[in-house]
Amino acid sequence: MSRLSYGHRVELHSNSAAKALLSLMERKKTNLCVSVDVTSKASFLTIIDAVGPDVCLVKTHIDIIEDFDQDLITKLQELSAKHDFLIFEDRKFADIGNTVALQYSQGVHKIASWAHITNAHPVPGPGIIAGLGSVGHPLGRGLLLLSEMSTKGNLATGLYTESAVEMARQNRDFVIGFIAMSRDSLHQKEKDDSEDFLILTPGVGLDTYGDTMGQQYKTPYEVVFNRGCDVIIVGRGIYGDGKNIDISSVQTQAKRFRQEGWNAYLKRIDG
Amino acid sequence: MSRLSYGHRVELHSNSAAKALLSLMERKKTNLCVSVDVTSKASFLTIIDAVGPDVCLVKTHIDIIEDFDQDLITKLQELSAKHDFLIFEDRKFADIGNTVALQYSQGVHKIASWAHITNAHPVPGPGIIAGLGSVGHPLGRGLLLLSEMSTKGNLATGLYTESAVEMARQNRDFVIGFIAMSRDSLHQKEKDDSEDFLILTPGVGLDTYGDTMGQQYKTPYEVVFNRGCDVIIVGRGIYGDGKNIDISSVQTQAKRFRQEGWNAYLKRIDG
């Protein structure tokens, strides 16, 4: 699967969000997702407008924004149209089906109404997919399962990862892929038939090698070429700590990651 | 540990939230936590005022409330003082340390400023405790780890559960206990020394036996007497689907669960 181009993989998906993302990546020639982890509406929109031309996906944590309001969502959607990217709310849903359905659709943030893609931990079992799917599938949304994590001492390994993959296989119309550190957990099965899942990988950096709270970084080449992942997720490597944002520096870093990620992809499909 | 009274266990904890909860349970003679999973501020406050006299803890999903505002928090805190209960935001944090610190302290909901207790999944590894602790520990807050879940096909079993318990043991000043289905995973160690953890158990019902999204129910007697858990968490068993709330019926059900839970506890410590 990892030797096929993004464009060729569009037809292997039935889910609209997966199709839209793969088409966009092929058209725009980028596999970069920027994670915008800042707490003010102004910084949030400034960073997104700066990186917009270089990304396929903007990853949000909408629940950390102090001055969130409906206008923020309107402006985010305008930027999505202006720059041609999709929106991924990194909510990491992790509750029982009945609760996640409410968290996804309701409350102040109404995530399902604006996020093309969201994600969930598989730990509650298949009910979490049923709950989120009851809301998101009719809207054409896509779900990623966290089958692996990037942090030190994390428990998403072994049987846990295998179970996540199995849960995804049972729900291919809504589960479009994984947050994972490599394509390995899918490899054997992908050879057997034509199933396709997107692999999005966090913890990608060029100059930094960890923080004090267990995050560990890997390079775009390692992630895309060696490990067969599809989308690199970069946050602090592009905008630092989010204070005193220097737009031209943010743009420079985004272009640098975009180029590294795309070159690794071209080498992979050419390989 | 499960043979000791709640009052005797106060001195085994250093964390202020754990001490406050155990003292309150002893004083008020209730081990009932009501989970208030409704989406309007009015219903939310109505249910809490109705069940307040019978609970030790009110469990919230603040992110499902459509018309959330600061006044809701003020009124929730007034009810907490009026009826003598603590507040547990069932956020199920599940991200890397840097992100959960922001989610806990910032955004629209500012959970750390009002929730005495919150919870987290151990899946990201110990960094999630470091991140939440950097915010909550200075405020005297307490954290519960989800070491087991009540849903069908959940992955919080075996080594996963053991790792959660080990992570808690390394962070006893902030991690006050578990969301779990029994005390079994702690048993051997608790005999060896005087460690004490609170066990809070969801999925408790009297008349209902499951929903269509994987939730499975157990009785208060099973949970408190047979399984040695400390707090029973009841939601839909008390207020139904949250529509057309009948206050007297809600109060009747709350008193019924309170009595069942307390009787099972008395039998346990007398046993």
C-alpha cells in the first residue's frame, strides 16, 4: 500500500473525508499536518493563515482556546476554503458510546459540525465507534483510531494495537485510518487484500528530541520513508511555544517540513 | 483495605481531595456518585439540586452542555456548598502531558478551577500524570486513573490494568484512586503495606442491563460488597434519558441507590 500514490488510493476508500484528504494531498503535493496548540483565537487564526498554503490538514485542540466563539469556527472554515485544507479535531475521544456521541455533537464546541476528521482511543471497545459513527457517519466525517502513541511508557502496544486494527477493520466505512508510529501493524493484511488505511503520525521534528513530559520526536524521512506513514503531524517544531509568533519563521519552518515530508513520500512511491 | 471504614482511611491519604471525599462519605453516609449526563444548563442544575442531599460526588461531562457559561460554574459551586458534595469532571484526559495540562487549565471550561477530582486514561504513559499534576496538584486536586472500563470489548485489561496501577503507585500524592470494576488488581499489594486507593465504579444499575452501545450494568451490592469498590456511579438509572425530568422520581431513585450502596458498604466493613 505504501508504494501507491495518494491519488491512486482515493478509489480504495468509500468514506468522503478519506477521499477528500487523499485527493487534496495529491493535488496540493503536501502530506504535512500542522498541530495548532495555542490558547488564543488570534494566535490560532494567525498560525493557520500562515501555514495554510503548505498543509493538507490543520489539527486543532479546540478545548484549549480561551476565547473560543462561533466566529472562530466561521473564520477557520473560511481559511479551510481559502487555502484548501481539511480540519482534524484531535479530541482523542475515550468514553462509552452514549457519552462520546454527546461530546462529538453537542456542548459549546459542536465538533462534528466543523471537523472533517476526529480521533478516538480504542480502549472503551467497539461501542466508541458506534457512538461516534451515529453522529459522524451521516455527515461524511472520518474517524482515526489511536493504535499507537509517541510518548514514553505508553500502553498502546502489542495486543492493544492489534485490537485497535481489528476494530477498524470491522468499521471501514467510518474508520479511515490510525494515529500510529508506523504501518507495520497493518502490513501482512494489506498484502493479502486491497484494504487501505491512512496512517497519521505525531511526534515529528527536525531539531528537537523531546520535551519534559514524555514526548519523543522522529524525523519526516524516518516516519514517511522508513515507516510507511502517510501524514506527518508537526506542532511546536513549526511555531515554537506559540508566544510572540514570528510569521515568516513559521512559514519557513512549515515549508521545510512540507518539503522533507513530500520528498520522503516521492522516494517511497518511486522505490 | 476494604474492611476499613471510610473515616479510618482519611489518614492514609495525603491528597486533599481524597481526604475531603472520604471524610464527606463518612459524615454524610453515602457512597453514591450521580453522573449528570444532560445537555442543558437548566436540566443539569435541576438534577443536581434534586440528588444533592444523597450524593458524595457529582460527576459531570461539562463539554456536552449546550448553554455552558461561567454562571453555571458559580451555581454548581453553590450547590456543592449547599448539599455538601464534591465535583468530579469525568473528562477522561488521554493526550500527551503538554496537551492535557492545557486542556485541564485553559479553554472555555477551565476544569482545574472547579473540579475537585478528574480522571485520565493511562494509555499515554506517565507523562499524562506529570502534565495534569503540574496544574492540579498545587490546587489540591485529585486524579483517578481508568484502570478498567465497564464496556463490552474494552481493552483495559491484564497488563494494561497492571501498568495503570503501577503508574498510580509512582504518583500517590496526586493519583488518589481508580475508575475500575473491582479492587482485585490492588489486592496483594494492599495486604503488604498500608497503601490506600479509592475505587469508583461506573455502570451501576438496578433495573437496566445494558444499552445499545456496549454499556453493561452491575448492582450496588455486587460492586461494593463482592468487588470491594468504594463509590458507585449511577447515571441513567436515576434520571432516565434526561428529558421531561420528574424531580420526585429522580429523588426516589437517588435515595434507593444511596441506600443500596450504603447497606452494601456497612455489610462489608462489618463482615
